[in-house]
Amino acid sequence: MLARTGALGDLDRLTHQLANSIASDGTVIAADAWRDDEALYLQFDLPGMDRSSIELTTEHHTLTLTAERPSPIPADARPVLTERPAGRFTRRLDLSDALDTAAAEAAYDNGVLTLRIPLAAHAKPRKIAVSGGAPKELPN
């Protein structure tokens, strides 16, 4: 449940998110998101990152993921090929207020960070009972 409020808002938000998710070397933290009736799930690819370097925070409906991958090349070595990005990476996503970020859970396994954010009680789907009988007059 990423926040949405109209086409222009979506375009502005997307531009902002892309600008904040691309590292100076052009690297993007890849992500997938899906939801069910209970929660929003996010998965981020963080290969080679130590779990202790991963930081997740939420503030004002914005999720911020920060992680760091050190360079495996020793400082006194001469690099021959460097295709794997190293350094500090950040990804920001705007979240809906229909999520209970205080109850979020995260797990890191085999280079994939999985985040589960439950839906807030007011946002969960619920059935409305339909009664029978004559229609009642609505107040003006």
C-alpha cells in the first residue's frame, strides 16, 4: 500500500523515489512489493551486505532503507575489474497511513531483506451485514 493521490502526485512521487533510490554509481536497490488482506510485503535485494549494516526506519509515512557493502578489494591492491558496487545505499518509499509501521517485522536471509508491515485495523477488509425489512428513511 504505497501512498497514491492522483496521477500528477504519483508522477512526482515516482520521480522523487527514483532520485532517492539510485546511488551515485547508478545502482538501485531492487525491490518487489505485494499485499494480502493482512499486510504489505516488501523484499529488497541486498547481496553481499552484512546484516549489521542494514537500517530500516519509518518517519511520517516514509520507509527508509540504508545498507552498506564494503569493497572487497584491499586498499593497497590495483583493481583489474570492478563491476560490483560498494559503499552506502539508500532506498526511500512513501507508505500509506493504512499500514501499522509500529508492528513491522524484518528478516534478512541469503541477501534478501523481507519486510512485513501489517495493515492497520481501520484498513482491513471487513464484511458489512445486510439486514432485511423495509427501507428506513435517512435523516436530511
